[in-house]
Amino acid sequence: MSTPARRPMRLVAALTSAAVALAGALGAVAATSASAAETSTGDSAINGYRNVGYFTQWGVYGRNFQVQDLVTSGAAEQLTHINYSFGNIHHQTLECFIANKAQGTGPNGSDGAGDAWADFGMGYTAANSVAGVADTWDQPLAGSFNQLKQLKAKYPHLKVMLSIGGWTWSKNFSKAAATQASREKFVSSCINLYIKGNLPTIDGRGGAGAAAGVFDGIDIDWEWPGSNNGEVGNHVDTVNDKANFRLLLAEFRKQLDAYGATTGKEYLLSAFLPANPADIAAGGWNDPRIFQSLDFGNIQGYDLHGAWNKTLTGHQINLYDDPADPRPAAQQFSVDKAVKQYTSAGIDPAQLGLGMAMYGRGWKGATSSQPWGTATDAGPGTWEAGNEDYDILKNLGTGYYDAATGSAWRYNGDQWWSLDTPQTIAQKSQYIRSQGLGGGMWWDLSGDEQGELLDAVAAGLFTGAKGPVNPGTVTPTPSPTPTATTSPTPSPSPTTTTTPTPSPSPTAPTCAGTAWSRSAVYTGGNVVVHNGHKWRAKWWTTGEEPGTTGQWGVWEDQGTC
């Protein structure tokens, strides 16, 4: 089936809305992981930072990237929010909808397009299911929606958002936002479909309330209000889109809060924010009033250059400006320049996330190992020319890193690729800290299946001083049984604590293994013994005592010796 394109081959911005959600007993199968021991009634954070990742609807096909892969790679432990992308807007009703219709070509190719099969129709075997239980033919919810529900049951700190639009499906935003009546209708349809979970019935799946509890909020990815830099065929009102965009976000906030008042939950609203100053101005993206509606937004930190310019290599993820950039000043972009477009306008840095790439952009016929050399065309890509996953590129040719620009690239004598690497992510993590930002965001999770880039941001942000994001009130819950159940996890007694630090009995036997040392450095997978328990490190750490870092901290309790 044809799928929406990845990020556009030009400077684009994606608005990521996050909604505050009350996590609870969510799945049809009880979690078996010890990590499912607490839930949050507010925003989610690890050590005060958000870590948002996009999971694409179409990745379950050619890429064979399933929700379960987030468990096996360890990504689920390191993420705080997952943005499921994308939802479409119907070209006639101007409402959120789900259907089975392949994406077409040309300016009308997105009309009526959708993939209900990937969303909630596809059956999963026990082997590729998060819960380890096969889907049945008659269950109303299957597909990625059900897998995400199971993931939340296993990792209750996760917030799952439905991202609307994207490069391919932003065509009808302008019309849906045009009037008060159209805004109310559009927002109501999105909440009914995704938050209330009232799915259409397609091929025996779906129905009223079938997807209830899957999504904790809405992410808005309108590319781009008031700007003609979006996909060909997009409806754009250069005069009114800016004001209507702000009013649309306010309507989402109003209706999400109203529905939350009836359920006792808080729903998140986030957005993907452009880096191009022209797009920022056209849509009013750095207007502080829109952040009264948004919980947070994620700034595009990639696609700053690419093979849409087929003959000039250069940086697509650079943190700072490159003095050697030969392009006109208006076409010279950097992450730092984009961030300052927002913070200088008065936006609270804690509401901003920094977007990072799990893919590279590149060229072939490159004549120099250094940036801004000549090339002949877009580099070969598995899914799209000029675009390739980090997993494919990380060992190509020779790697280069420039701390002055915060950029990395690889060159093999012919191909030249710009990409994020553990080195650039480490530098960007320190930048996030120094600027008081709320965390990071990734496009998209399928590009780094081993979790190397996630490990790098975890090392930079999940240890040491806490960040600015309040993760909300934590509620402990008893450890669930490993058997299938349709009942919610019972409420704990008031005396239950979330992160106990057990003291060993004086008569307890001595633990076998390596004793934890405050001065030692540990990496993900290392096991130590401390205070009568064994502890496994989830990522790089030093100086953090096991039993003091909390359920979502670096040390995972493996039980008594």
C-alpha cells in the first residue's frame, strides 16, 4: 500500500502537540514487566526531560518495524511520548477519519487516503505482540493501536499521541480551521475518533469505544499555515491562516479539557514547530498565545539542507551556523537559530523540545569529504533517494564530526551524508540543558533499531541535574500477574511506596556478583549488587546509587540475591 512520505525534501517544520494524560490499567493483557509499577497523572518526563519519538503508520510494512521493537531495543524505557503518525483530514467533510484507501499521486493523492488495516485491523501473532498473546479474529481492536495499548500497560509512564497531518496529509488543515463552525466540527471529530476511541467498523474490527484509552492527546503537524512551502496542492490562506491556526489550537485545548473534566483525565496537546523563519512568521508559530493552548512543541532540528539541491552537499542537522555555508543568508539554517526564534519571542524553554534525526540526507558524485562540495544527484536510499536510515549509514565510509557547528557526516569517496550521531546527540543534549529546554524529539524511531542514539540522549539527560519538566503525580500500583486479564489493576493500599529502597537483613546471605561502586562507570546491561539486591543499568551512569533513582531511573531492580 502506498504510504505518506517521510519528512519533505526541503526545510519543513512539524508541530508536535503533547497532552497531559492519566495513565492507568489500559490493555486487554496485563503487563508482566516490573516497570509497570507506577502511573503518572500529568506530563511524562525522565529526570525532568521529555523524550518524544515518532512511530510511523507505514513502518509496519516494508521496514517491518513493529511496536514490539520498542520493547526489544529498550526504547520504550527511554521514551516519554510516542507520536503515532499520521491521521488525515477528509477533503469533503473536513473531519478526522480512518479508511482503507491507498495514497495516490498528484495534488489530490491524499484525498480520502488512510490505512485502517495498519491502524487497527492487522492481526498480530504471539511472537510479534507486545503482550505475547496472539490477536483473535473477533477482537474489535488489533493493529498498531492495540499494540500501543499493550505497550502503555507494560510501560505506564508512556504517553501516546495521535499526530495529525504531516507533509503529505496537511492539505485540508486550512479549510478545517477557516471558521468557528469548521473548527468546532473538526476538533470534535478528532476527539471522538482518537480520544474517545469511536472507530469506524471496517472488516469486522472497530466500533464504538474500541480504541478508548489508546491515545493520551493530539499532536498537530500542520505543514505549513500561511506558507506556500508545503506540499503541492495544499490549501493555503496567506492572510487568515495565522489567526485561524491559533484559534484552532485554542479549540483543541477547550474541547480536550472539557472531555477530560468528564473522565477525570488530562489530555495533552503538542505541535511540531518549523525551523524556517519564514514559515514561523507565516503561521505565527512563536506567538506566546499558542503556547497557552499547547503543553509543548518540538522544534524541527533536521532537514535544514538536502538533496533537493542536487549539486551542493552540506549539513542537515547542524547545531550552529557554518561560516563556510555558501548559500544566501536567508537559506542558512541551524538548530540554535531556530530555537532562538522561539525563546526570544518569550516562549518558555521548558515547553520546547529539540528535534533530532534517526536518518541522514545525502548525495552521490560528491567530490570532497568536506561539506559544501559539489555532487551530481541525490544519494541512493532504500525508501527514498537522498534519504537513508541511521542504521544503514552509521558504518558507511569514513565518519567526520565538527564540534564548532555541531554536525557530523560520512563520506565514502562518492556518497556524502549528513546525519546525527552519538557525538552530535551528546553535544545537543548539553545544549538542551544549557538552554533550559524541555527535552528532545526523534523522527523516526525505525531508523535506529538498536537504540544507539537514544542511549546517547539518555546519557546526556537522564543522569545528573533534573530538567524543567514536571512529570506529574506518580501513583504506585501493585505488580500485575503475568496472566491475561481484562480487569484493571487494583488500586494499591495507601502504604504502598513507588520506589522502596530495601535494607538488607543482617542475616541475609552475601550477594554474588560485582558490588556497586560510586566511582565506577556503568553502561546499559551491566549488573551490580547493592543492599541485598541485584540491579541492572538501563543506560550509561556513574555515581547514582541503586535504589534511589526511582522506577524510571537508570537502575532496574532485579530482585533479592
